Amino acid sequence: MQNEQDQRINSILEKLMTLTFVPNPEGIQNIEVYLHKLGMSFKDLKEFSSEKLNAHLRKFNFGWDHFERFADLLLVWSSNEGLLGFKEKAKGMYLYIQSESKSFSFEIMNKINQL
């Protein structure tokens, strides 16, 4: 069961990583197809605080590696002028991973320090 869930989340994250954010209705609609599988819309993603986003993804049984990949995705999308707040969300996710995962990651610390 857990393995199937991990595969489903990995599949969603991989698809999201292949999508480039395009700030038009079609681009957002393409992203929303996969965000809906995680129980949120693009509007939700923009409006969620880091804390709310972390709690939401925990409900979907995200592992720490999934959190990190989602934060990485937010960083990629944050290069778009309209999504500058995504960088802060990503930082909040990295900090959450460091504090809650019970293990220290130099890689994640480097990502935090680069923000």
C-alpha cells in the first residue's frame, strides 16, 4: 500500500516537474490537472502559507523526499514574476523537513542558505 502511494506521488511530481509554468489559462489548467490529484487548485497553492501547505501535503502522506521535490518545483516556478511568493513557500518546506524529519541534511541546508 505504501509503495503504491509513493509511486502515485512520484508520478504526480515527475509530471509537474516536466510542466513549465506558463501564466495563461491553458498553462495553469495543465498544472491544475496534477495539483487536483493532491487535493488542491493552483489558487490554493498560491494562497496557502508554508505551514498550511506542509500540513496539506502531510495529509497526502508525502515523505520527506516528496516534500523536497515539491519545494524544488516551487523554486523553479518562483522564477516567474507572478510567483515570487513560491520561493518563501519552498524555504518554509525545507525548514519543515529539517526540523521534523529527525535527520539533518547538508543538501537541504545548502538550499536554504541559497535562498
